[in-house]
Amino acid sequence: MRKVDWRLIPILSAMYCVSLIDRTNLSLARQANNMHMDKELGTNLGNRYSIITLIFFVPYIIFEVPSQLGIRKFGARWWLGGATTLWGIIMLAMGFAPNWQTLAALRAILGLFESALFPGAAFLISCWYARREMAIRNALFYVVAGIVNTFGSPIGYGMSLLHTRGGLSGWSWIFIFFGILTIVVGLLGILFIVDFPDKATFLSDEQRQLVHTRIQRDRGDATPDPVTLAKVIRYLCDFRIWVYGLMFMSSTMSSYSLAYFLPVILGSMGFNNVETMLLNVPCTVYAFIPSLGTAYLADRYRNARGWCVVFNALCVILGTCMYSQLPMPQKAARYVGVFFAVGGCNANIPLLLAWAQTSIRAQSKRAVFAAMIVAWGGVGGILAGVVFIQKEAKRGYPTGVFFTIGMNAFTVVAAMGLAAFYRYKNKKAERGEVVLEGSEDFRYQP
């Protein structure tokens, strides 16, 4: 399994890293060379920039579930690696966009191809590992990508220094460089991604059988089953997929809002431009600690998954109250609050995905659950751009702050309720009154 770890997690993390960079480097390109992109493409007029930013999430949300239909048919190697390569080509093309309409259209296509990666990676990880191993692998996959993503800003700045070289503006060079980088990572994915256990060629027959046996003993769904329309409709009728989705949306909304508006928030604390760029990095690196810490506890004590989610959501609430201007004016205390908020929301994103995957059986169900939950994450990205209202920037974004607190309070209540529901169902199963997920041996992990 360590052999699987080294072949699976690093390449998936690298692909998700370029995914994070590519969906957020629009702001880097716009800021480059004194907003030169605004002058060339007119992205500062009306709501054009908002349209370009948010249109990414429309196909990203719509195609989450359909994107899971091909991963089994074509294999993870070609499906995920191919999608990464294709959106790298789109990113490269954005560097030559002649107008804002073309840029918006390319961003929409970018969302289409990126919709395959995150749910596909979560599904692939769940097919390799027993339930007691999922949370820590999801956390490593997600958080390492987030930490490496912090280097996107200085790299983007370096590319902007090529302004006017080859007749291209600095913003064009940013898109071109990251497009080439993404294409390279996508091709590496095609070469090195570990496919599903039954298709993995880097393992011997005995090793593949070992993986199969571990999954069968854990939850009894090592044999793949196809995703059909009837199954999708049945899975969508399971209320838990919506509860997990809303909790996931709450976490991604908190994460996206900090990614979008943290420089402004730090600026409101009295830090200058250079300090806001530098102080953003320690917060992101700190997220590694609560992410791996709560993931380890969730895997180690399998009936504490819900409480780990509650803890992280409470950290987001505490941190949001601290960094906002509402209760305290002290700069140091507000900056500490940013750590709590960034750490809590980024820890809950992989943790919620892992919790959902450990609570169900059948590969088709896990594929649909992963896609729908990540689709709600896209909704969180849209909400982050809507509730943090620009005209409220000088007042510390009160609408966004209260909305963030409210959504994470919902996560606390929902996680506690879901954990209580699982305990109730487990007791009924122990008495022989109900069969969980179609298996007499299966038990939930609250």
C-alpha cells in the first residue's frame, strides 16, 4: 500500500495543484502590469470581470456527475490525465484571447474540463483504500496541492515581467506559462496515474488480489458496478447526499472567500501590499496541521468523524469572528483569526469527502456521491463572490462574515445530526432490525 501511496497521491496532488492555480490565476493576470488586461480587453467595464470569474462554475457544476461516467470506461489514467491536458491547452489559448468575450468562453470550457478532476480523484482514492485510510489520503491530496498553490502568485509576478516580450502583454505570459505547466502535468498524469485496482499494471497479480481482499473485508464492494440513470436517480433520493453537499458548500465558500478577499481583509488590518502577499503564505501552510490532525483522528477513531467536522467548523466560526472588525480592533488577534478560519475550512473539505465515502457502499454510488458533493463546492465558489460585496470592503464585508458564520453553524448542527442518525441506525443493525447499505456486516462510522 505504500507503493500505491507513492504512485497515486503525489500525481493527483500535482494535478489538483495546477487546477487550483488555473481557476484562480485570472486575478493575477488582471493585476499584472498596472491592470493592463483591463486596458486591452475592457474587463473593468460593467460586470464583465464578474461574468468571466463566475462563468467558470456553471459548467463545472453541471458536468460533475456526467464526468464520472467515463472514468471507469476509459480508465483514470486517460480520463483524468486527458482532462488536465485539455484544460492546459485552454489555459494556453487564454493568453491569446483578443477580447473579453473570448476569455469568458474559454473560462467556461476550462470549467467543463476541470469538473472531471476533483470528484474523479476522490472516487479513485476511495477505490484503493479501506475506510480507515481514506481521510488521511484525501487530506494529503488536497492540502499539499493547496500549499504548493501559494507559489502561484510569485510565479505569476515573475511571468508578468516578460511584458511586451514577443509582442505579448504580461497577462498573456501568465496564462501561457501556466497553460504549458498544466499540459506537462497532464501528460505526466497519463504516464503515471495509478488506474483502478483491477486495471493496475504496476502491481503483481498477488498484490492486486491483496488490495481486492482488503476492500472486500472492509465494505464488500471491490467489484465495480456500472453507473446507470436508474441508479443515479435512486442515489439522488438519499437525503445524505444533500446534507454532505451543503456542508461541503459551506466549507468551500469559506475557503474561496478567503482566497478571493484575504488580501483586502489583511489590508484592512493595516498591512501594506507587500505584507499582505507575504502574510497569506503562513496561513495556508498552517492548514496542513488541522487537516492532517483531524484526518488522522477521524481514521484512527472511526466513530469521531462527525466530531472532527464539528471542531473544524467551530474553528471557522471563531476565526471569522476574530479576523472581522466586529469584536476586536487588535491587528495581531485578527491575524490569528485568519489562521483558525483558513485551517478549519480547508481541513473540512477533504474530511467531508472522506466521511461521505466511508458511509456508503457500491462503486457507482461513491462515484455519484463524490460528483454531487463537489458540485455543491462549485456553488460555494459562486456564493463567495456574491456575499462578499465589494462596496462593503471598507466595513470588513459584514454580509459575507455573517453568512460564513451562519453556514458553518449549519455544518455544526448537520454534522451532529448526521452522526446521531448513524449511531441510531447502527444500533438497529446490531439488533437485526435493519440491513445497512445492503450488507449485514456494514456499519456507519459517525
